[in-house]
Amino acid sequence: QIAVSGLSVQINGHTDNKGNPESNLALSKKRAEAVKQFLMANAASNFPTERITTRGYGDTQPIGTDAQNRRVEIILFSTK
């Protein structure tokens, strides 16, 4: 288990470049929100809502193949 007390969490959703850019942006936001909901449902005391932000980037930040671009990134950072 990761200790995240005192840290903020940013969840970034991404997609591949297949399909409509607006639909991809909406899908990437939904992916990030789904991870947020999972973390809050399974470890709410470690992931209070005020310390979690979500962002959707659609297909604007590719890192490789289509499968690699369909991803969610979780970034932990200190706000102190």
C-alpha cells in the first residue's frame, strides 16, 4: 500500500488518435474520472476528493503505439 497522506493526486486520461478528437477528449476525461471513483470507493481515507484532480488529454500526448496511448497516468505531488 502506498502512503499518500499529505500528497495530492492528479489523474490524467489519454486515448489513441482513432476517431473524433472531441469524442477522444470526452473518453479520456471519463477514464480519469473512473480511476478517481475507483480510488475513492476502495481507499477513501487515502484519497480524499479535495486532493484529487482529473484531466483528459484525448490524443494530444501520444507516447507510442495505439495500445500505449490508451492509458491513465497517476501523478503524486506535494502541495506544501
